[in-house]
Amino acid sequence: MSLDPGLRRLALRTLLAAFPGTSAPGWAVDLVGEGLAGYTLFGYNIAEPAQVATVTAALRAARDDVVIAIDEEGGDVTRLAHTTGSPYPGNAALGAVGDASLTQRVYEAIGAELAAVGVNLNLAPTVDVNTADENPIIGTRSFGADPAQVAAHAAAAVAGLQDAGVAACAKHFPGHGATVADSHLELPTVDAPLDLLRARDLPPFAAVVEAGARSIMTAHIRVPALTGDGPATFSRAALVDLLRGELGFTGAVITDALEMKGAALAAGGTARAAVPALAAGADLLCIGARVDAALVEKVAAEIVGAISGGRLPVARVEEAAARVDALAAWTSRSAPAPVQTADLGYAAARRAVHVEGSLKGMAGLATPLVVQLVASSTIAEGPVPWGLGPHINGTEQVRVAAADAVAADLLARAGTRPIVVVGRHAHRLPEARTLIETLAASHPVAVVEMGWPSRWRPAGARAFVTTYGASYANGRAAAEALGLA
């Protein structure tokens, strides 16, 4: 059955889709002309800057106010630099430096790079207060565990992006930092009273509202005191009463990807998640990464069907589309002049490096054996290269899985050389902790931690180096701190 053309176009105006490949397929361009709000670009869409600019130009030729979004957080979540690692440190490193003006400059530089290739909406910054050390999805994407610190850097990041002419999207409302589950895989619960939420999780969102953030992204998390049994993405109490009513936000509310299990399982599928999200007060629905024309039409049909069946007021969808139009209009302004960014990210990452213990006592550190522990990536991060490898030419490096490594073999390989163990959230793996402490019991060992710092410090290690992230810039800074660059 064909959809009412006017209602279909209205539904499309609320959708942020995706497409495969490094060029925009014909169907993707056609949908823009038919009213689709826009697209999110992922790593698989990106080969190099000129190619990205060609893609965005093709989409913009279909309609000049199309929204073209990306997750370019710097640090561990990068799309433009997914093949090499970001040249900028992420939020944890910037928070560790503690200089909000630096954060603003870094985000302005990121914004300038996005604007240069035609991207006008950055799904950043992450402004969650990471109060759970074992948080599997936020971690180094957060500016820290202190609400006031996160709020200051969140406002600075928004200002930097938007000074570059790119709309910011602060995420993930009402705060994903206290979770110990990944909303890509399940619906996490934050069982906190509203007073705690207001004191701990909401200050950064109040700060970005005050800073003029053009959009805010919802979290697929359950906060029983606020959202009941469902995720915040489906909660009017969260999106209307709290975000708009209490915090005074007037911009566009964007959902996290509806294909994520935290939303899709609660609704009965990606397409079915669209209607409760719109009904709750969301304006722009991010469908996800695995999208084709058929899925876009299925989502639009769900919205049209809900309007026609009286389950979703047409006025609510018109309101959502108008907010998306306003966001698009803001991004259509003329872009400011590019900013100078040479070595900005590296200099920022270098300021974040923290050394405990002493590297001076490790004789022969100029020629150590570097042991990089294999670590998995989150869905948000993707398989982006990390570590010291590109920065230590001439220094022997081996990659091992902690569970398979034999300490005696590594000690024999090192001989008289010291060992530098490079890990990412090493404290989370009992095998990694055991391996490091076994090596350190009889040999000079330094540890480089490139994930979210924990309280664990390996017994016997001569030095513990924290980078607060695993970007290309973080790796370069760590190599320099070790005297290996």
C-alpha cells in the first residue's frame, strides 16, 4: 500500500539515515530530494578528505539544507581518522589537562576539519559524567567523574564546534556515565533518585543548554525514577518535562541509534522504535549504521501508520520536523575561516600524560621490549589502530593476548632490556594483571595505560603512565614521555 505523499515527506523530515560505501548511492540522493532530513557518515563511508567532500556535495546538490552528521569525538571515537587514529586526544585527556580554553580550541579545530569536508552536525561532545570505573561504553569519552569539571569542558566543546560553524550534539541525556552495561547490546539501568541525577548527571546538560547547543542526544538507558520501565528515548518525562521544561532546552532532540538494543528490543525492532521516540518528544531519529532504502521506507511507514491510526498526533511530527528544519537552517550559514591546528592535538595529549613512579631508573629504556596487550574495541569506537607502534621506529614491539602470553618467554625475549607493557583497560582482565605483575616481580617494567584509569597499580612496576585515551596523539605523547619517539 502506498503512503500518503504528504505524510511520507513529513516522516522523512525526521529521519537521519545512513548508506554503505564511499559514494552516495542513487537512492540516498533521491531520498534527500524527497525530504529526508539527512545522513550520518561512518568509517566505512570515509577514505580521504577529498572523497568525503565529494559525497557531501552530492547530497547537498539534492537539497542544500541536508543534515550531514558524524561521530567525530576525537580520542577513541573518530570517523575521519578511523584508519590511523585521531590526531586529537579525547575528552578524558582534555579533562585531565583541566584547561577549558584548550578544550574549546581542540573542538574548534575538529569542527573546522568537518566543515571543510561538508559535515555540518557533529554527534559530539559526550558530556556524560563517568562515575562508574567499569563503564564499558563511556570511559575515556567522558571529561571526567566530577560534574562541575565535565560541565565546564562540555560548554567549551560546544562553543568550539559551533564557532567553527558545525552544530554540536551533546550526549547522552540524561547521563550514561553511571552505567555498567552497553546500550548497544542491552537496556542499562541507572537506579538513582532524581535528586542524585540532578546533582551528578544533569549539570553538564544544563551547561550545554546555556552554551547554546543546537542539539542534544538521548540515551537508551532506563532510570526508573524518571523513565519507568523504558529507555529515556521513549520518555516524555525525560525529554519534555526534564530536558525542555526544567532545563529550558529549545533545540533539536536527536535519538541515539534506534537499531541499538537499548531501543530496538524495548520497541520490537528498529522501525517500531520510531513512533515511541517521536511521541516522547524526540525530533530527529538516528536510525543507525546498517541502513538501506527499504529500512528508511519501513520507518517512514511506521510513522505514517501511527499518524493515520491516531496513535501519533500529526502536530507532534510537524513540531519535530520544524525543529530539524531550524537545525538545518542554522548549519546553512556561511562557514568561518579555517583555524590553525598544526600539532594542537599532540600538544594537548602531551599535557595529559601522567607518570607515577620513575622512568629514570629503567636503564636501557631507549631500547626496551614493548609488549602491547591485545584489547577489543567497543561498537562506538570501532577497530581503530592504537598503541605506540607508529611512534617507536626501531624499537621492538610484540602484540600478545594476555590470556595466551607466557611471562617466561617475554622475559627471555627482553633479555637485559626493560619491558614496557601497553594496555587498554588492563585492570579489567585478570590475566593482564597477573602477566604484568609476574613480569615486574623480576624485571624492570613500565606500564602504559591507554584506557580509563582505575585504582589498580601493578605491584613491582617501576612506572605507571596514564594517557587518558588511545588516539594517535595519545600514543605519540606516551612514546615521547618514555623517550622512545
